[in-house]
Amino acid sequence: MSDTLSSVLIEAINDEYKARALYRLVISTFGEIRPFINIVEAESRHIEALLPLFKKHAVTVPKDDWSSRIEAPSSIIDACRLGVEAEIENAEMYNRLLDSTKEHPDVQGVLIQLQRASNENHLPAFQRCVERGGRQGEGRGQRHLH
């Protein structure tokens, strides 16, 4: 196991921890709103996808202390904007991490899956949230909240 691989896995899981903590905080602050309630579960699945790589490559899993390191956004629209920003940064991070893990196809496979989920699912959901001004909309499985 290389120091590079160790730092890649740690950076990836910390980014997923951070996103999950932010989305949990949004839910605890503003209620069970979309897209946060769906995406917070996806972030947990992303963490679960990374964990076997830590075991396989003998890397110690870092502690998830992100809930104490973030602040709640002041409004739902700000939360949606933060979601857009976080998912764009996540995709950029995965581009960088993929470049440094070319000798590890197992790691690349997981990173590509996680990046795809962010780009194709999470980012568009947060962009729709911003377009709606943070209001809960109908359609695409969403119910109207009063």
C-alpha cells in the first residue's frame, strides 16, 4: 500500500463524510426536505462502497467527526447552493484522485461510480432545488410541502 493510495482513500471518505454531515444538518434544521433526504442516504452508500477498499489495502478508516466541523446554512436556498458547490467540488476531487490511482483498477472502479452518482444524480437534484428557489416542488416523485 502506498502513501498515495492511503491519502486518496482518506480524502475520498472524508469528502463523503462531510457531505453526509452537511445534508444531515440541513435535514435537522429545515425538516425532511428533498433532495436532501434522498442524497443523505446516497452519501452513506458511498461511504459503504469505500470501506472495503480500506480493508483490502490495509488503510485505517478515519473517524467521522464532520458533524462538529460544519455550520447550518441560513436558508433552504443556501443549503441547495451549498449542495451544488459540494457536488461540483466532489467531481473535481474525483478527477484528481482518479489521475493518481491508475495502478489500482479496484479503487478506480469505485471512484468512477461515486463520481458518476454525484455528476448525474446529486448535482442535477441540487441545481433543480436552486432553480425552484429552495421551494419544495412537485413532480419527479416529490410531494408538495406546506
